[in-house]
Amino acid sequence: MSDSPSPLADPHLAFDATEGRRDIVVLGSTGSIGTQAIDLVLRNPDRFRVTALSAAGGRVALLAEQARQLRVDTVAVAREDVVPALREALAEQYGSEPVPEILAGPEAATQLAASACHTVLNGITGSIGLAPTLAALEAGRTLALANKESLIVGGPLVKALAKPGQIIPVDSEHAALFQALAAGTRADVRKLVVTASGGPFRGRTRAELADVTPKDALAHPTWAMGPVITVNSATLVNKGLEVIEAHLLYDIPFESIEVVVHPQSYVHSMVEFSDGSTLAQATPPDMRGPIAIGIGWPERVPDAAPAFDWTKASTWEFFPLDTEAFPSVGLARHVGELGGTAPAVFNAANEECVDAFLAGRLPFNGIMDTVTEVVTEHGVPARGTPLTVADVLEAETWARARARELAVKATAEARA
């Protein structure tokens, strides 16, 4: 570990800090991160102003309502086919007043990410968030990053563009590490400890996971999230992605990043320093706290999220990770160490397998079995060749197709 801070997420730096109200672009505004970010902005109108919103296009009524509440300049949707419905929804919200400009298509969010603002909050789910991440960085915006996949699949590309302190992580775990790291110097860090709730299947063996249903997997005990992230939490793929993300954000070797199960989700992550002390960042489970760090740093937003009631007794538990029942973290470490297109293959194959599981075409254990097979077939990426966006897209396309083929094969074999 070098003494210099990571060029990505550095709590000691405030990239392009400005006084007064910050203009923010919210990508993925109708999702879990986006809706909570908007709640935070509406409660702090003297500190933040949202200038533009983007969404996939599945909830145009909510998107139009958000646009009116925030009085944004521009609204973007990835699906061009929903533009007529969006125009109608905006007309209902605005009445006789002028409606915002509408952008539509796969590049719409990327266009917004490069628009004039102070901070871009990337709350898009999936690797489609890579292009907006790169656009925001290239345009010189502060990037509040909730889209971990863009860093996972395009790590070298993101690192090449990011200036010191330009990325502020929004994942609860990485926001916790970000804050705890502010207490020491880079040379003092011995270990990062990433906490995991354990999901809905904590304590179960691999055999006991064979027949769990999508409904079971979506019943997360502490967090309310979208379906893909919730299933990723059930398989602990989400934690594997966070290990790779921690390595890239903070330039910490994989052997110095540990995962521990903490069912209460009060401690969001910890940093162990060289003198043996460990600093933990703790709040009740609520994403508005990490979002406030992402869009407000280096200042804190008063009452962004609930605090603990220390007059009430509580128990905080920690358990080692069961790597046999949940092999995803180990596989994530492996692809992270391989580098190149391996993380993109891992992520893309997982997204396809989660879709197959939610549709009833793949058993729960089949998710990681299939992802492991795809990663194995992909092999070791070529060393010494710079990664390009085209490389990432090609690897993802192959991984998705191969994962679908294997899922179909697994279904046929199960029915035979």
C-alpha cells in the first residue's frame, strides 16, 4: 500500500467545492436511490437544486411528478417508446406552464451526465451506468456514485479519468469506509472490513438453499431495494461486487479487505488501523445518510437520516462469512484479481442469471453455478493491453449470451 491516497475516493479532498446551493443531476430518479435523493433535496432546498432527471421509463407518472416538484430543466428516458406517455404525464402535472425538455434513447442519461451542474448522482442499476459515469468524470463533475457496476466493469477506464476526490461513494458500505478513512492517513490503514447483513438466507446451508423462491429471496430483512440488488444481497454477489469496488476506490489490496456478516445492518463498514484500533461507521439502515454524504461532502446535511435512540437497548452481532453456502465473494475476489474484462463477465453473467431466477427459469443455487461456469470459460484476460469500452461491451455481450444458454440447458436438464 502506498502512502498516497487513492485518486478516486479521498475523504480528505473536496473536489471542486463550491459555496451556496449545488446543482445536481439525478440519474435513475424513479429507483430506490433516486427517490430517496429527491426526498433529501426537497427537505433541503437551500442547499440543493436538481436541474435534470433521468429514468429507464417504466414509471413515467412518477418521473413527471418528480419533475414538477423539483422544477427541473430536463427529463430523460432510456425508452423512446414511452415519450408520448411522458409528454401526457408532464402536461397533467404542469397544466398551462411550460414543460421540461425531454431527451430519449440509450444515450440520454449519458448526455445529462455531461450537462452543466456541480454533482451527478448516478443511481442507475447495472453496467449501463458505465457511459454516464465516464461522461460525468470527463465533464469535470463531482460524481456521487451509487452505480457500483460501472466501476466494477470499467475500473481502469474510470480510474484513468477520475481526478483526486472527484468520486464520492454512495453505497452504504463505501460511504462508511469513506468516512472512517477520514480519521487517519493512508499509511495507517491495515484492513477494510465490509459488513454484510447476510440477506434473507443467513445461516442456511447450500442444500437448504436449493428450493428457495424469488419471493423468499426478495424478502430482505433490513433493506428495501430494487429486485436485482435484493437478489444480489441474497446470493451475496452484492458483497463480492463491493469488495472489488473497495479495492478500486481506495487502492487497498484484496487480501486486506475482509467481509463480516452483521445481521442488524447498523455498522455499515469498518477500517482497522495499524495500531490495532478499528473505526466503525454506524447508523440505522437508511440510504439517505450515504446519499447526503455523496451530494453534500465535505459538509454534512443535518437530519439527513434517523439517528440511534441510545435510551433503548440493542444487540449488535458479527459472524464470519459462510463461503461454502455463499461462494460469490470468493469468485468476485478472483475476477477482481484477474482484472481486464473478467469483472465485466462476472457482472453481466450474474445479471442474466438473476433475471432467469426471478422468471423461474433457474434455481437459486444455479445463479452462482452458472456465473462460475461463464467466468471459467472466459479464462484469463490478456495482460498488458489497455481496457477499452468496446472490450467491456464485447465481453458483456458474450457473457450474457453464454449465461442464457447455460440457464436454458439447466432448465431442460431439471425437467428431463
